[in-house]
Amino acid sequence: MDRAGQIADRVRAAAADATPLMIRGGGSKPWYGDPLTGEPLEIADHAGVVEYDPGELVLTCRAGTPLAELRALLAENGQHLPFDPPAFGRTATIGGAVACGLSGPARPWSGALRDYLLGARIVNGRGEILHFGGQVMKNVAGYDVSRLMAGARGTLGVLLDVSFKVLPRPAAERTLRFDCPQDEAIRRMNAWAGQPLPLSGAAWSDGVLWLRLAGARSEVAGAAQTLNGQAVEDDGSWQALREHELAFFAGDDPLWRLALPPAAAPLDLAGPCLVDWGGAQRWYRGNESAERIRAAVEAAGGHATLFRGPPGIERFHPLPAVAARLQERIRQAFDPHGILNRRSGVAA
């Protein structure tokens, strides 16, 4: 169902009387980011595939389309979303995936969600329907504004439609296991990243390094023989990692997402750590203070996000002053009245 006109009317009316709106798709990730305030703006029924040409490897759909529905459609045609976004629930929509900007375990080798986002149609904070990008990889002469929507969490506009580049599924996939401590795992992952190997996943937890190979059958078989790891059957562990269904993610302790240079040494933090993305993304679950976590991550050249945790802690790593001013100018250009996904307790 195409509800673009109704959504634009609702935003236009809210802008007229400065009523904040909370954009809601499938409601699978309400915990992500800062608490929001405002009246719900439901877009889950603005759904459906607008255009899909398997031969052209392009998919256009409305933002409320369930992520599971898109995955099934692509699988029928031997294709997939190469950035493999986590759903964190059966109700997840493609609009929510774009708004959060998250990618799965293959991200360092396949690319991020924003890299495959070809175009977007949105409603800005004035209630205007705007269209950015298109359905080909090179469609703009300047900055591709559609990619600003990836990870913007709805603060720049209500997503209506999105277009993606999709890819064929790999012909073969194999997982190898290596027993080693975290520092050795990080050293190995970085060494392998510099070799012509068909990598699509590299993660470590609790003394075990897991490596996923994906590509042509001969390529995968040759790499597996060279690396000489223990071959294991696909038991759904990579999907469980993507969806945070592994035992590591269970419990009520705060969960931190640490973005670091891949070769950074293990951090001295009390509590368990899981290494993903070949060392570039690390998950920490524990009760160290936010100040201590962020100081340790900054010293290693990265930044830290409180992915899940108690209120009263800044979710995202503070931006440098120049970047914060630029971000605010962009937000004001798209939403001058500050009505879209406004942080709770923050004035427009």
C-alpha cells in the first residue's frame, strides 16, 4: 500500500503546530539510540515491493516492507542483501534497517548498508516529498544525499521508498574453527585480511576464532585447505551472531559496541568481549563506567556506543565540535522545526 501522500500530510500538519513525531515501522529496535518523544507516526503499512529486476540486480521497495519478506524474495532468485542487516525481531522492516544503518558479519568484505543504497524517497520535516539518487550505482554528480539516511535514525526525514543494489548468493560457504586467545585471533584475522582469501566473516569469542569463507566452490575449497582450520557444519551461528542470539549477548549487563582499528590490541576491561568484523567491531558486556570504556576506546583510536543499557548514559560517543555543528546544520536543513524523532527532553 502506498501511503506517501497521507504520511506527508501528517508531517505537514505536525510541522504547522510543532508537534514532535516518533516514526515507527515494525517496532523491532525501540531500544536503539536515545529515548524519543512525540506522537507515533506508523509507517508499517506503507509496504510492498515497487520494482525488482533480478537481471539488473536492483530492488526498490517501500520502507514498511518486512525485512524477512525481502530476504525470502531475493532467496527465490538466488540473490541476497550483501550487507546482511540484523533484524532483531520478526517485525523488522527495511526502513528500520536503513534508519539504524547496521550491517552483518560480512560488512568488512562485502561493504556497509550505505554502500548499496542507490536512492531514497523521503518526507522531510516540512512535509515535502523529496527523491534522492536513483537505481544505478553512479547516479549523481555530487554528494549522494540518499546515503545520509543510513544511520540517521529518522531525524532527517520519514523514509518512503528505498532502492538497493543486490548481489547473487555465493556458490559455496564454509566455516573454519581455530582455538586461540583474543590477541592471537586479532593477529591472525589481520594477517588473513591482507591475503587474497574469500573471507565473509571473522569473529572470536571465549577462546575460539570462527572464520567464514564464501565464494566460488574452488576458491572456498582452496582457501580452506590453505588455512587448515577445523571445518564445522553451518549450525546457524553466523545468523545468531548477527541477531545477537548467542549466549554472549544474554543477560542484563550493559552491552557496548566498540568500533576500533582492526589491529587494536584487546582492551583492558573487566567482563567478556566478543570480536567481530575481523577486529573492527567488538562487543563488550560488563559494568565498567561509561567514562572508563570511552577513554579506553578513544586511546585505541575508536569510539563506543551503548547499544543496550540503562537510561541516563549518553548512547553515542560524543562528536568533535566541528562534526557536531555540521550534523546539526544538516538536521536543521531537513527538519527545521525539529519534529522528527526528537530526543526526549531536548528542545527543537
